[in-house]
Amino acid sequence: TVEKEREHVAKAIASFRQMGFTLIQSRCKQWLRFLGSFPFILTEGLFSSLELLGLTKKLSHTNVANLLPVVADFKGARQGLILPTYRHQLFYLDTFDDRVLPITNFNRLTIASPGSGKSFFEQAQILDGLSRGQQIFVIDLGGSYKHLCELVGGSYIDASTLTLNPFTLFDFDGVTEIDGEKVNDYIQIRDLLAIMASPNEALGEVQKAWLLDAVLTCWKERGRLAKMDDVLAALRELLQKPESRNDRRLKDLLILLDKYGSHGIYGKMFNSDTPLLNNSNFVVLEMGKLESNPELLTIVMFVMIVIIQGQFYHSDRRTQKRCIIDEAWRFLVVGSNPISAGFIEQGFRTARKHTGGFAVITQNLADTMNTLQGQAIAAAADTKIIMRQGAFRDYVEKHPDHFNPLEISMIESFGEAKTQGFSNLMIQFGNVTTFHRYFCDPFSRVLFSTSGDEFGEIESLMNQGILLTDAVHAVAQQYYGDELCA
């Protein structure tokens, strides 16, 4: 009110003075200040008038940025996939850009329930990466990447036909720093063999020591020519030594690993040289034929991590390399094995040395919390992408400190991609959190689709001799014709 004007002004000046700001009441100049608040007025001659009245001040660009009435979002990387923010501002996603993004590794974890659009978004990232010269490997289950692979001229390989010898390509002499300690990379081969012997439960320390002796013996005697038969032979030699002769634990270890010998049920897969898959920048390893054997599927996924690390090691370090593990929940939710967790962490940390990164896709936040393997993956991924969640409220009740109130509110508002026409994303780079929408054009929507109807119709048209691009366009015209450009 007019009566209390002096009192209110005095209180305002006093309040700001306590915070270190000195306010001066403006008299007879309000009209000039009002005009100066309009766009472009200052540059049309008013600035010199304000300067004459002593109303201007030189400031550093940092001060100006903080004082300007502008709300701007984090712009992300210097290049990459374009993702509009919630304020409709440009953002570039490139999880290899550690010069701009607050990340210390190139690993990425995506958590998204069915219907969130994760397949669309992941394939969009792949296409963007390939366009910038990245080498990308995908461990898939279900054929989600088949059409994209064919479109870009990639290699689509049935993983059950590959030989998976971890010795062939591995950087045996390498060292990786984990939690401030340097760990020899050959420890990872030891841990892999321990997982092969017992995927769900950890082996004892003595058994791990025997495995390490066997691994070092094989490497010393055979180098990259070593095979599972050589590991079994080294363990049998240990069985004859006085300190371990007829030890029940060593016999049990041999029984567990015998199925991977050349005469075992998985012998063909683990006793030949692993091929170097560097003839294509995009390689999809389809695991579908192993789905009927969950134990072997789990083991092959772990072996694949080592195999692809070897592919990284034998590639140009200047080339950015990515391994994407889709449907990863299948080996995250089985058991809680500390050896598996350590193996995953070492593998994910090692990739950075070769300008490589792993990307893991799973369906539930609980997958990354309920097992040691899931916790290891979450800890080793500096970039986390969270999309629409199922049973999110239940998760928040069990883990109330995982997200702040704003993040909870935003994630709860995420809708189904097909219904709303776009995907919602929350991306975390360390302590930086951003929110985005991903829009997909009709052609890409059909190309990336895992919908039975759309996928099946593309396959049907291709079986009639129609090219993939024409088949995709025809299906896009059928389902999204009104959105297609003329």
C-alpha cells in the first residue's frame, strides 16, 4: 500500500544488504528502465542515454550469464543424436564425449519397460553411431535388430555357430584400475572359468586359486592357442601334485568344467579359435537358438563379454567401439554371484582403455538392485537412461532415496510410446540429470519396430522379392500414411 511504501522499501533494502547486495532506489528514471526491458530497444539509441545517466556497468560474461532472465537446458555433447529437452531446446547425445559430459567411462545402462520405445531409441543411437564411424556389436535375443542390420549392410551371425575361445583375442598382459587398485586382466579369464563352472554360486577361494594356476600355465605354454582342453589338462596335473592329490574340491571343479572339453556337450563351442569379427562396423550376434538352454545362454553371454573385449583390443584405439547387450535381465536376475559381479566390473572398466563401452538394456530398475551382477553394471555405467517404468511406485517405496521428488514425478508422467507418439527419457550423467522426448519418423518407426504385425508384414513383403527399404516404406504407408512426407 502507499501508506506502507517506505516501510516495505526499507525492509527490501535491508534484506538484500544482509546477503551482500546494495540496492539503490531509482527516482525519475523508471520510464527509461521500463523501455530498456523491451527487446532491441537498447540497441536503437537508448543504451547511450542510460550510459550518460550512469546506469550501465561492465560485467564479466559469467556474471551476465547468471543475471540474464534466460532459462537454458544443458546442451549435452558436441555432436550426436538430437534429443529435444522438455523446454524444446536442442540436446546432443554422444556417450563417448567425455570432454563435455561429466563421465569417466563410456558405458551406458538403459532401463525401460515394454512399450516405452526402448528398441526404437536404441536403434536410433546405433544408426547415429554408425554414421560417425563407430564399430558396434549387439548381443541380441529375438531378432530386434535384424532389419536395421540388413539395411546398413552389417553382419548378422547366429551365436550358436561361433566358437567362443576366450584365450584367442584376449589382452592377457593388460592391467585395469578398479577402485584405485591395479588388477591384472588375466584375472578376468579366471573369473570367467569360475562362472562357467558355477554360474549361480561362487566357487571357493582354493578352487579359484587352482583355476588361476591353470590359466597361467595354459598361457605360458600355449599362448593364444590355449583351449578349454588345455585348462582341463592343467587341472588334472594339479590333481597329481602332493598338496592337492585327490582333493574333492578339485575333482568337483573338473566335473563342472568337463562339459566344456572337446568331448563334452559344449566341446565344439569352446575348443577352436574365435574369429575376428572386424569385417563390418555393425555385427549382430543373435542368441535365439540358445534360448532353450538358459544355463548355456547365461554362460555364453559372459563369454561374449570377453570375446568382444578381444575385438576391441584388436581394433584401432581411435575408433569408438560399443557392445550392446539387449535382454540383459536374463543374466542379471539369476543368482547373486560375487565372482560374476567382479567379472562384469572388470570387463566394463577395461573397455575404456580401448575407447570402448558396453551398453546394457534391461526392463526393471529392480534388476540393477536385487543382484550383485546388476549392482556391478549400474556402478560401472556413468550414463543411465531411464524410460517408462512398470511398478515404479513399488520400487520407490522400497528405495525411497534413489530418486528425488522431481525425478519421481517426471518418471511417473512417462507414457507409452505408441500411444503418445514419442518416448520419454531421463538421462543421468553422474550427478547431472536431464529430461527429453524422442520422436521417431514413420519410416524409422517401422524399420525399428518389434511389433509382430509390422515386423511380420515386412518379412512377408521381402519374401515376395521386395527390397527392404521398399517393404518398410509400404508398411509405413499402411500404418502411418498421414504422417509421411509427400
